[in-house]
Amino acid sequence: MLERHESLRASFIWEDLDEPIQVIHKTVDLPWHEEDWSKLTEEDRAKGLEEYIEKDRAQGFDFTRAPLMRWSLFKCDDQKHYLLWSHHHIVSDGWSTPIILDEVRSVYDSLANENKSILIYRRLLVLKQSEKCLKNKQLIKIKITEKKKNRKQNSKRSVRETDRKENE
């Protein structure tokens, strides 16, 4: 996303200049913050989110350092997360914000589907491995059974041979 949208890699310089200059960086590190709130009550999560947003707004942005945005992810449980995108309106206006959020949603959906595919593939591998193990166990069982039969036959033969020798 940062590669496709130049404005998300922008910083600005203006000191000792007649006009501000927008600088588009080739690469930037995305500020990312995560917290696990899965042990908190819903009430504590709501309060924590309000407090975090208040602190985040107070932090502001340094226009000389790109990117002029941050992302924060709060895990509520395995199925529910809060994702907070803080950005200055200079990098994204009312027209581009929905485009960026749609792109984020699209990337998330893609990753979620990929993870589902990976899980399905892993389950298939486990099943195949289980089938293989089962076949191997059956083969081992068959071999053991055959060995037991051979031993019994050999022992019967040796008993018969012993009986023959005694009868002669």
C-alpha cells in the first residue's frame, strides 16, 4: 500500500524556505502498535480504546518525518480486533481515505483467505500423513502377523520333524 500511494510516504520541509516542499520517500517504515486486550472486559476495552485514541491524537505528527500516519491493532479475541489508522489529513483527504481503507480491507480479505487455504492445505497434509501412518501400521501389522504365522509354521515343522525322528 505504501508503495502504491506516494502521499503515504510524504514528509514536508519548510524551515528557511519561501514555500513548503513535499518530499516523497522511496521507502518508509510503517509505525505499527499492537496490544492484546483479550483478557479485558468489553467495558475495559471500550475505555482503553477511548484513552488510546485521546493519547494518539495528542501525539500529533512530525511533518519532517514520513509517514504521517500510524496503525494500531488491538486483539479482543481470536475473531475480533480493533484496527486504528491515525493519519494527518494532508496525506489523505475525504476522497482518498475510502480508497485506502478499501485497499486495506482487500489486503486483509486476501490474507484471511490465504490463511484459510493454508489451514485447509495443512489439514490435508495431516490427513495424508495419518493415512500414510495408518497404512504403515497396517503393513507392519501384516508383516508381524506373517512373521507370527511363519514362526508357528516353523515351530509346527520342527515339532513334526522331532516327532518323525522319535518315531523312526
